[in-house]
Amino acid sequence: MYLTLFLIAALVSSIGTLAGFGGGIFIVPIMVMGFDVPIEIAIGVTAFALFPSSLLSTYWNFRKQTVDFKLMWALEIPTICGAIIGAHFTSIIPTRPLEIIFSLFLMILSYKIMKPSNTHHPFSKAVSFLNSREPILKKQDYKVSLWTASLFGGLSGIVAGLFGIGGGILKTPIMINIFKVPV
């Protein structure tokens, strides 16, 4: 069982790292549904296991000079704060509701990936407005308000801490679709 789980985790982590989201989004459900690991244990193990792959990915992207350090810090400080909050929620939310919330999160995420965003939607307009507020990090191809970076970084951290999946599953699409950061 452990060898099988290790091989699956290695494969999923490799694919997730290539896509910029780590792989925890797949590892947690595999552990819970395929190996009957309690969700609280799966979350803790996955969060800890993603750390080395995240460091390696960061190292290789740093070597390729594809890391925007200002944007990284603007997103990561609120992500860390949110992860602390999310991890605390994991300790107070009972197992069954946590599994239901995680399932709903996956369904909503799947729906949002499949459905193109509507730029005329009130939420899209509110995000655009917030992203135009100072202070702004500007690059040639994109601009990011510290307000939106804090909002989405914090939200990503809460989700990461709550489900042990890594914040990249939210931050990568947000950076590409909302902030227009090149892939």
C-alpha cells in the first residue's frame, strides 16, 4: 500500500508541479477514497509532502529567471496568514462536514475551469476595480494591486490550510486569468 501511494503521489506531484499547483488537489482525494486515510491525516500529510516539491520547483524557476519576487511576496505573505487560519479550521471542523466542504470546493473549481469567465459579471467588475487601486506592482505584461494580491493570497492560503492542497490551485489561474501574468 505505501509503495503504491508513494508512486501515485510522486506522479501526481510531478504533474502538479508542471502545472503550477503542486498536486495536493489529487493526492488528498486519492488518500481518502482509495486508501481510507482519514481526511485530517491526508490533509496534514499532503501539506507537509508538498513542501519539498514546491522548493524544487521554485529553485528551477529561479534558475530560469521566471520568478517575480515582488509578486511572490505580495501573494505569499497573505497566503501564509490564510494557511494558518485554514489549518486552524481543520482542527475545529468535524470530519464529515470537512469532506463535504472539500467535495463542494472541487465541484465549484471544476465548474469554473470548464465555464469561461464573464467579464461583465459583477464579481469580475469588482475584481477589476480592486485591481486598479494603488499600490500596484507593474510589469510590462501585467499589473497587480496589492489589494487583490492580498485578497486572493489570503483566500488561497485558507483553502490550502483547510484542505492541504497547496494554494497554487487557486493562485495559478488567478494570476493567469485575472492578473494576466504570463504562464
